[in-house]
Amino acid sequence: MKALVVEKDDDGKTHAGVQDVDEARLPDADVTVDVEYSTLNYKDGLCLGPGGGLVRNYPHVPGIDFAGTVSASEHECYKPGDKVILTGWRVGEAHWGGYAEKARVKAEWLVPLPDGLTTRQAMAVGTAGFTAMLAIIALEDHGMSPDRPEPVLVTGASGGVGSVAVAILHNLGYKVAAVTGRPENEAYLRDLGADEIVPRDELVETTKRPLESERWQGCVDAVGGPMLARILGQLVYGGSAAAVGLAGGADLPAKVIPFLLRGVNLLGIDSVMQPYENRLKAWRCIATDLPMDKVEAMLEPATLEDLPDLGAKILKGQVKGRVLVSIKG
């Protein structure tokens, strides 16, 4: 079978290339899947890049998510012919990933493909869209509502998580404010449903004031760092920010004043180790709440051979929307 393999030379340098791989190299697990589609995520870029990023053992097949058809199963929950999705569980990092024509994984890592989605559409959404949906569910659990007048802020809006979040929020009836540092992406974001474009420079500028005017009822934040710290001081009373990424840094130079005087919430969103029921709920919501015509507008098609170059680009913030990888070429 064909797979994209990352190898490390004796001098410590890593390189990735498509190879013919014997199926005997698949790991031991109870469900084998014929992979049809995968995606490109920031973690994949790290694994494909110099030094191997998150990879610990070589040779390695990256790809942190995939969708396909079960070809063999030793588990009662799945049978050959079932359509399935996998995201997280450190697949593509510590375990054999989705950049191969076959994968063998634990049954509990899989989710059945929900009605209304194809495997292609599932990976057009991928881990990024799954994360966006988890964030929106968490925000709504904490009081965010389309009936309120204040907009919802989405940072890193041109990226994978941000793009899907904008489209879902708009479809659910929210007013959406999208943050971007690239003015050329304004038309793209407005097509997805953004009502307002917020230049990134407006939020990266630091302020000594712990509280500012109340602007946002909620925020899907893929940036973190000083930007998230400032947004906490702009949330309405009782508003929430869902933290999904750290493109702007891992430090959070914030004060506790917004928590004490406005009762704001900072919600951590993890997509890797989510329990099965949460995964199932999120994917079912994606099938009903995400307009697939908007997803099509986000897509950049790719093959396994394209991924080393695209991996370098996503690390530089040069990938807009979603990369859909057709495993069969």
C-alpha cells in the first residue's frame, strides 16, 4: 500500500516521502480501515517538518485524522463496510496515522460516520471543524445564544478552525466578528458569513486596562497569548472564551479582574482525548449545523505527494481554510 513516511537520518535530519509499504507494518489493533480521505493540520505540519515535531519513533506515518471504510474488524461495534471517522488519540503523532491507504486502530478511537455526511465531507471538516464544533457547544452550554445582540468573535478566522467556526456560527444565526491579519482574506470571510472584520492589529496592541467596553458575548480563540488576554477584558458580563489554539503564544499575560468583576469564563477545548459521547454529539451537530456549500469554498485539494510542501506552508500561516487530502490520489 501507499503511505507518506517520515524517516530520520543518522545525522538527525528528517525527511518525508511517499513509499510502498507492506501491510505487515500496520500496528496491532482491532479495526482495519481503508482510508479514503485525510486532512492537513498544524500538528501534521510539525510532524512533517524539520526535526519531526511531535514524532518520537521512526519511521512514522503522520496524519492526525482520517475517514474511510472498515475492511476488517475484531470488535463487535464495527463490521466490514462501516463508514468511520477518526480524530485525536495521538494518532499520527505516537501512533500510525491517516497518511496511508490503510490504518489499523482501536475501536474506541473511531466514531461512526453520521447520517448526512460522506467521508469526503467529514475530512473537509476534519479535526479543525470538530474542534470548532466542540468550542461552540461549550460556549452555548455557558449561555451564548443567537438571540443576544452582541457578536461572537472568532480569532485566526482564516485558518481551519476559524473558517469552520465562522460558517457554523453564521448558519446558527449569530452575528460573527472575524479577526484576521490579512486584508486580502476579507471577501473570503464575508462569504463564510462574517458580519464584521476585525484587523488583528486592533487586538494585539496591549493595554494596561484590565476591563474595556463590553463587545463580545463569546469568542472562539485559536490564537491565545496577549490577544486572548485582551479579549477577556472585552467580553460581556458572564461571557465566555473557548481556547482552541496557541498560534500567538502559550503564555497568557492576563489579570483576574475580568473573572472577578464580570464573571467571564475561559473554557479549554481539547479535541484529542474527548469521550466518545462528546465526539458523537459534535459530529452529529456538524452534519446538521454546518452548511457544506460553505465548506466547499474553504477547500484546497491535495494528494500525499503534496503534503511535505503544504506542511511547511501551514507552519508559516500560509494555508487558508481546509486542505482535503485524497489518499487514493
